[in-house]
Amino acid sequence: MNIARVIVDVPSMSIDRLFDYKIPERYIGVMEEGMRVIVPFGPRKVMGFVVEVQNESSISKLKEIQEVMDLTPVLTNELISLGKWLAEKTLSFQITALQVMLPQILKAKYEKELWLLAQEDMLEEALRFLFAGRAVVPFSDIDDRQITYYQIQKAIQDGLVEIRYIVKSKETKKKITWVKPVELWKLEEALLDTPKQAVKQQEIITYFLDKPEAIPLKQLLGKIDTTRSTINNLSKKGLLELFEKEVYRDPLQNRTFEKTVPLELTSEQSAAIKPIKKSIDENNHDVFLLHGVTGSGKTEVYLQSIQKVLEQGKEAIVLVPEIALTPQMVQRFKSRFGSKVAVMHSGLSAGEKFDEWRKIQRKEVQVVVGARSAIFAPFRNLGIIIIDEEHETSYKQDDHPRYHARDVAIYRGKHHQCPVVLGSATPTLETFARAKKDVYKLLTLSKRMNEQAMPAVHIVDMRGELHAGNRSMFSMELQEKIRERIQKKQQIVLFLNRRGYSTFVICRDCGNTVQCPHCDISLTYHRNQERLKCHYCSYEIPMPKKCPECESESIRYFGTGTQKVEEALQQTFPEARVIRMDVDTTRRKGAHEKLLTQFGEHKADILLGTQMIAKGLDFANVTLVGVLAADSLLHLPDFRSSEKTFQLLTQVSGRAGRHQLPGEVIIQSYTPEHYSVELASQYDYEGFFQHEMNIRKTFQYPPYYFLTLVTVSHSNHVYVVQVAQKIAKILSEKIAPDTKILGPTPSPLTRIKNRYRYQCMIKYRNEPDLYKKMKSIIQLFEDEIQQKDLQISVDFEPNQMM
């Protein structure tokens, strides 16, 4: 086997295929599919994945592979074929589909370096200043020094310098230094010869004569209270040896977890787990929808199903939405399965993620609990895949490859012949419709585990509050209930569907709102820093004292953000201790866990937060949940806004009264008569499903129709419109007669980062070759994509319409 077929890291349609390379003598017998290699490609060297190894090639003269980056494959054969499927399904490059499966640290960096080939005094002044006594300069230094590329090019042509391409991979392993004695007789002799004033050296020698085993250097320095130079002196004398040992970074900071045992299941849970266990026993690939109200014990069903899989020597993947990956959730799995569990989420550093990934690769763990990307865990013998809160939009990736974790789970489930369990109290309409049609198998948990009633929900009409003269953001009823809970030493969760201090800044004289100059969106006011920020491109300015348009001083912020609510809480309830959880307060690593622990230990009365507190929280003492802006989602230009509102209200309500104390929910709304608000207050998922399905049928939306969103973006407005019109015209000639093309129209956010965006929506019931048709259209624009920085993105089944 001396030919490797490689997918190279050059994201271009014409290059998105396999290239044959000769395997050098030294790598024959070592090369395997799934390894990363460095190969010559044109004038440069690039990284690539070996996807096939074979004996012959149709090409007579082949280049050789330069270097192998991994001696154990980073991708399994299953993941390689999954990558091919993913690239086809999402119209991505194969290289992009394979890269998405790996931890960030494995995505090698290419760096260019400038090498000096002649005497420094032969260079012109700017280049002499650049090299300044160095033989090699990072290419990035050139931009910093404002040297023109022409000067560099001329020096290259004159043979004075050259560019070298370096493929660099970061230091990926964490190592710590250990110390051990070389030979004891040498230490005994040294103890007699060491001068009396070298007290620390004597102490170290005595320590190793007592305990002649290796010890981490840091530990030794602490014990003897000495410095590294003392150890180095003894090492130079040949008495001690310093060596490095690899350690795993521990994302859970060596926390200990109390072991838990399986709980006795309720009759509903037993009925739900039975078909899952049957599927595991018979190696069947079934997709189950576990539809259970909040607090009905879905997690216990997951845990006992995993137990069954582990007993058979197989592995399990559990996906949890990023914001629900709370320490509480991780603890449940760690307490049940201990060191068999790896955890992967965005709160981990790149190094921690890499270590967790390697535990899976080395078969040191059997269960992975993680957010979306954990679906690519390199397990070879999967026995079950579970997706909790399956309705969550974060399971869909927003950029290439635009995959949905549920589709990948089902693909992998088929390959391993194992069940896939989708769990939710509020499944997406598409999923529930499939379960109704028996495409998925429906399992229902309609009661809470402890037979507790669902919390009572009151809807407050905020219009009435305004008429009654209450201008505060808390209704009279909510204020009364909060005071009552604080007196009883019970806790409150307040949910706000926003972030930042306030939504926008407006001039009361001329009506001008302060906009981002690069995006079509108002800037958001952040009180702590007194700054206005764009949440799309990170542009920010200080809060202006006067209106930039008319110079009036009547410039004010409007809207409600978490910071503003926190201030209002402190004014209205000065005795209450408040913890605020939003993007700003949880930025630092571990902050999320720290704040929740404080709340769990009752160091605060009120937990105020955005989306991140809507899921996965389970505190016995929370008896009141308040929703401050229930309908802020309803007015977004998105056909799913009612569904998202219903899901969110149901999830938040589920945080109250989960244990012995009864719970209560107050929903403040300006449109209390809206069916999604009303039905959420009654926990009536079936009623909501029927009502929403009728609307979707009438207006031809999913699940009755499929949608594909085509977005075109470029810095030139006129050019974007022309390309979008051309695409719509070509499409209209290729599609089935009953397929509709809406647009092109400006995207709801027409400009982001100085790029204009136009979109076309394709609505269809049956369009079997749409992938091929869309691919051929993108190929037509291949040159413009490469040369003019045109972007065309195609999203099959889009989650975001923005």
C-alpha cells in the first residue's frame, strides 16, 4: 500500500476532491486512513487528511507526502464517511466537514516566515530594520512595520530573502516536571561532601534518601521551601534527574462526586424505558421521542438506558444544549458513572477540550456529555445517542458546515444500529409531527416524578398596569409575591428575554437612534462601561452626551436589559440579595458555576437572568418564577416566533416548585391574549401543536413544506442585488412547478460588518435534486467567489431567518 488519497486543506470547489500522493518509504506500513499529513500542493505545503490508502494510482508521476502529523488516526473510518455525507448534505467542502469533527487545538495553523539568505548590510534600510540581527522573521511582523509587499518581493527576486511556509500545531499536551534521585549511593556520598552552608541542598538530599521516588517539582519546592536553581545545581552534579510527564487537564478541577444509584422508576418511566432497552438488546436503530413535562424524570430514563449500554461494553453520547450544560447536569452523569464520563462544552479551554477528546480516542471513557460538537466523539462502538431538549436551536450550526446535530445523530445511529432518544417537554413541531406519524416512536411522561402539581401560572396584562399608573417594570402582583417569598426565606427566579442594559439609545427631539456604522442595527447601551456596543460586529463607542444628529441633550436609553432590571430590583426591594446571570456576568471561566452555587447555598434571594437560566436548573427552594418580557420574541420576523415563545415560557415555568414546596409563575405580557402565551400558561402542548400546525398549513411553512434559505453577501450593494436576482432567475428555470421562490429581498439585517445581504427563500414539498441544483448554481459563481470575495450561503432547513 504505497498510495495515499488525500483531501487537502484548500477550500475551493475545483479542489474539493481526492489527490493521490506517494507514501515515502519511511511511512509505508505506518500510514492509515484518518491521519493528517503535510503535502506539497503547487508552490506551498498544506495539511490534508488521508481518506484512502491503496496500491495503485491512475496518475504516473506523483509527489511524495512530506510529513505525517499523527501516528494514530484522528478520524475513524465511520467519521470519514460521515464527513463525505455531511459535505454533500450541507453543500460544504469536504475539508470543512472533516475539520469540524476535531477539537480546535488539532486544527493546524499555517505560518509564513521570512528567512535571511544574505548579509544584513546588503538589504535596504526598511528590511535591515525588520531583521535587526535576526535570521528568521514571522511574516506577521511585515504588516506591523508597514513594509510594502513590493520591497519584500524585490528582495526575494534578488535572492536576499525567501518565504518559507511553516505548518505549526500548538503545544497540545500539558506536561509537568518531575524530579527523581539518580542513584542512592551517590546521594549518600554527596551528603557527606556538601558544605554546611548549603542547607537547602542537604535538606533535598536527605528528603530523597528517606523517600527515593519521583515527585512533581512544584510539590518538592513547596515541601522544602526552596527554588528551582537549587534543584538545577544538584541535577548538574548528576545527583537528581528532571523529566517531564504528561497530565490531563481536569475541567472539573479534581472535584469529587458522590456516587448515586439508580432510582426506582415510576410506572410512566418504566413504560418509557422498556422499548429503549428492547432496542438496545436487539441492536435496532429506532428514533424515540421522549415527551415529558419539566420535572418528569427524563434524566433518570437517560441514566438507566446508558447503564444498560455500558453493561454491554458499548458507549453513549449525550447532547445537552450549551446553556443547559450546567454543573448540575454534569454532576448527575459524573455521580452515576464516575471516571467513565468525558465532558465537552464551550466553557473549557482549548487544552481541556483536547484532553477530553483524547480520553475518548484512547477508549478511556465510555460516555460523553457535551454540547453540539460532542456528536462527533470518536467512539467506535456506540450503543445509544441521547439529545436532551431536542427543540433547542443551538443544535444547528450557523456557519459551514450547517449541520443539525439531530441529523448527524440519526446517521450515526444507523451506522451503529443503536437507538437515538430525543427528549423534550416542548419538542419542535417537526419532531412531534414525525412522532404522530410513527416515523419516530413516541414515549410520554405526563406527570412530575414526585407527583407534584405543575406550578400555577398567572398572566398579568401590562397594559392594564400602565393604565392603573404603575410605571415600574414589575406588576403589582409580582411585587407582592416577591415580598411574600423574601419574608418566607424562599427563592425567586426572574427571567428576562434580553441582554445589555437597555436596547437602544434615542433622541427625544429628532427621533434619531444611534446606529452601528457597519451593520443595520441599533447599538446597545451597556451601563457598567457607559458604552454603546454592536452585538454583531463588536463596534463600540462611549455613550454620547448629545444627539450626533441634532446636538440636542435629550438623548435617552429605552428598553429593558438585565442591568436595568437589577437596579430596579435594588430600588424596589432593598432587602433582597440579587444574583444577575447574563452574557456579561458569566464571561469569566467558572463564573456560571460559581453564581449557581451561591444561589444554591441561598446566598441570594433572587436569580435574575436571560436564556441561560431557562433550562436545567433544579433548586428545591425556588417557589416563584417571574417572566418579565414574555412577548419580546413574538415580534421577530420569524415564522417560528410563536413556537419559540411557547417553548421558552414552558421551560422557565418548569423551574418553580420542583420539590416539596409548591411553585407559582407570573408571566408579564403586553399581548396576554396571544395563543402561545395563553397555552403555555396551561401547559397545553397538544393544544398549541394543533393550533400552530393549522397556521403552518395555511401559510405553507414546515413541517408541511420544506424551506431553503439562500443568502448572498458582498460589500457592493448593487452587485449583491444583481447576483441575488440572477440566482432567483436560474432557480425558477430549474425547479418543480409547485415550488415557490420568495425574493430576492434584503435580509432582515441588511448590512453586517459592512457587507450587504440579500436572500431568496425556496418553499417546496418535493424537490429531490435540490442539493445538486444548488451546487451547480454555486459552481457558476465559483470565479467570483474566489476573486471578488462574493459569499453565497445555502441553508437547508434554516433556524434563523435573520
